[in-house]
Amino acid sequence: MSDKIKLDLQTTLDDLFTSKLIPFKLVAHKVTEDFPGVFRVHFYDARIHSVTVGIRKAETIASQLRSAVLGQLSERSESLAEYRRSGGNKETPLLAFFAKRPTC
């Protein structure tokens, strides 16, 4: 993956954060090619580990990354909202799980 593409991807992520479309800053630490034309952008972040982006001729890789990140965070927001509606507290399910674990 060329440095220019990595820079474009990071610029896209920075734009999402500064536009307040995502609630936290993401850093594209690594980009791997899973299949020809299908790339995985690794963030190494507990909230979102990676996204898969397929190269399509009609769209740029940056616009596809934007859609993939927003889509994945949207799915997680909906899951969290559903959890809260079902009687869960305001913590995420994972945080609630760790809060209930006994300590040694």
C-alpha cells in the first residue's frame, strides 16, 4: 500500500472526527490486502478494531472508508441503544460485564 493512499485514508479519518461524525479519533495503523481489491484498515482501537474496504471503480477508497467506518459505528450505536431500551444501564455491555466480575 502506497504512502499516498495511507495518507488519504488518515486524512479521511481526521475529517470524520473534526466534522464530529465519529465520537473519537481513529488512526489507520496498518492497511492489508485481504483479497485482490479488498483492503482491511487496522485501527488497533478497542472500540473499532478494523474495517474492510473493497475498491470499486465508481468510488474512491477514501469515500468507501468513510462509508465503512460510519456504517460500523452506526451498527454499534443501534446495538447499544437497543441494550439500553431493554433495561440495560448507560454503560456499554462490555464495561458492565467487567464491573460485575469479582476481583482477586
